[in-house]
Amino acid sequence: MSKQVTIPFGPQHPVLPEPIHLDLVLEDERVVEAIPSIGYIHRGLEKLVEKREYTEYVYVAERICGICSFMHGSTYCEAIEAMMGIEVPERAKFLRMIWSEYSRLHSHLLWLGCFGDAMGFENLFMNAWRLRERILDELEATTGGRVIQGAAKVGGVRRDISSEKLDDMVAGLEGMKKELYDLNNVFFHDTSVKHRTRKIGVVSKQDAYLLGAVGPTARGSGVSQDIRMSGYGAYDKILFDPVVETDGDCYSRCLVRGKEMFTSIDIIKQAVQLIPDGPIEVKVTGAPDGEAWVRAEQPRGEVLHFVKGNGTKFLIRHRVRTPTFAHVPFLVSALKGCELADVPVIVHSIDPCISCTER
């Protein structure tokens, strides 16, 4: 019997852009067990809710994660609005949806570039991030911010987008489609990529469901689950189908994200066609009292924001359950039995966001 050794993976690693730490138990080059450790970048954000007024705390919620910042801020606002019984104008709901899908595009392109770079595809990295810059340019032009948008507020949104600009955004996305197709074709039809990702880190549909996987990670194992289908915000006005792959390996999880970018473009096009005229915010009075929770579909999957108030301008509780937190058990299962050289690829395939997880 081979001797078992335990080696650390992370929190700093030359090919891994996230400070995740794993203790890998090895027999020769095969992973027998993966033991995760978290807590390296805990920032105490959930405690700040007791010291910032609930309207100001939107800015803190947006800083839970730089990649998912708009969606964290808008989901927090939706939770406050649910607790206070605030009805947000329809136009504001559509604007939130448009910015959310732009956030999904920039997140998936960021992931694709990092994933390609981890396997030595530096040209793919540069091309993915070149397209991502165009998405960030539109976010900056319409919200004022590239990383932290600051556009969501309790009761609506802070900025509007003119009809002319919305049409320009759609035209820009249509022009980007061919480049996205080319990028996906180069990546997903490459034999070396398939060799590194196919039948690697396999998790079955049943195991993915029982382990609580969400988002593209779950859909890559055949679990047809997308919180957008519940119709929150303005998604009840949009027609689309979740992207689902069934092999449950790294390749399937990657393929889901690649195809989802085209779904996001289609959702934005539908939103621009359907967005109504009208106000973008309502006046908010009073203080939150009670509790509420809201789910949303972030780029990595379902996020849940729970808020609790006591009738003052300060909340007494804000709890966030992020997709990466839900994916830790999934990752442990996917790593078991793999080769040591495949660990970075499997970790990348769940698109981890440790900043979201450790607040």
C-alpha cells in the first residue's frame, strides 16, 4: 500500500487567483481526500450592518465581491424592499436585470480568461479579457463605475439609460457575438483542453443535487436549476431556457458558462425591447422592521440575502449565503480520486469566489 502524505494547496498559488486553502491527502499522485480551510480574508462585513444605516449599507453589500458587486447590491435592496413592502417601478426592475446580465457576461469572460491562463492559453486569456473590457466600458458608461457600480438603491436605481444608449448597447453585443463564438470554438474544440477537462472532476447529477450545488456548477451535472426561472425582478417577462450539460465533468461546467454568455445577450435584447417608460425609483420612508430573504442568480449560482430589522435605521442582521460556500462540499467530492496535476483545473471549474464566501 502506498504511503499517504498531506500537502497544502493555497492560499497562495501561482495559477489560482483565489485565496482558497486545501489540505490534499495523496497516495503517490492521486488525491485520496481534500480538506478545505476557509477564513483567510474574513472582513467582518456582516457586522457593519449594525453601524451603517440600511440605505447606506448598499455600498457595503456591493463590496462583498468586486466581480458580483452589482448583483450583491441589488439583491440586498430587494431584501429590504420585501421586508418594507416597497414596490419598485417596472423600469427600475428592467434596468437592474440589464446590469445583472452585463455583470454575468463580465464574470464569465473573466473566468474564461483565468481558466485558459491556468492551462497555458495566454492568448485566450488576453482575448477573453479584451472582450470583457468592452462589457466594463458599457457598465462604466451607464452606471459610472467599472468594478463597483453603485447603481442600485433601496426603492429603485440611481441612474437611467436613454433609449438611444440601450440600442447602442444591443448593437455592441450583437457585434461581439461573432468574437464570442470564435473564442468558444477555439477553447472548447481544442484537443488539449478536452484532454485536461473531459472525465475530470466528475460529479453525478444526483450527487450534485444532494451536495447543494447551484448555478453553472449544478447545471454542468444535469441539474436544471436557475433562480431566474422563478421570475424575480423582471425575469418573469423574459423567455429563456437554462443551459444544461449532463456529463458532470470540468468540460461540462466550462461549456455551460460559455453558452450562458449568449443567453445573457439574448436576455438583454429582450429587456431593451420590453423596457417600459416611467420612474426609476420611489421615495422610501420609515425604517425596516421584521425580516425577509431574497434569492437571485449570480454568475456562480444562487445567492441568498437575509435581513432583519427592529424598527430603527440600523439593521440587526444581514446574512449572505453565496454560491461558492454551497460549492465547497461539491469541490471536495470532485477532487476525490483525481490526479494532483488536475487539482487547479477542477478548482477553476467551479469558478470559486472566496471574497464572496468570507465576508
